[in-house]
Amino acid sequence: MELTLYGREYCGLCTTMREQLAQLAPGRGFGVRWVDIDDDEALETRHGEWVPVLADGDDVEICHYHLDLAALDDRLAKFR
């Protein structure tokens, strides 16, 4: 399964979540696609100050600001 992480390059919380997901991905069987919302006006409007936002393959939000491991594991379990 591929997840999407919406964020900004200059966002400390985004960097933290990106690093956490990179460590977790191999053991939990998912990939992460990074999307910089500043490159897309519609995404910037949609997510604005809520970044980072982690979404599943259906673009449903799993969590924002901080990684919620319970929410991530719940969502991954639904796709297994």
C-alpha cells in the first residue's frame, strides 16, 4: 500500500513525520509518496496549515501534525 504525506519542505513537523514513516515503512509494508503542497494551489488551499497530513491510498486522512501510530495501524489493517 502507498500512503501520501502532504507537507512543506520548510516544515519541521513534516520532516519529523517523514523520517518516522521512513523507519516504519519496511516493517509495516507500506510506501510513502511525498507531496509538497506549495507546488499545487488546490492542495495548499485544502491542507493549508494542517500539514503534515498523512493520507491512505484513497486519500482519506489518517492523521495530521503528529504521527498517530494507532490510527496508522488501524488503517493498514483495513487494507490487508
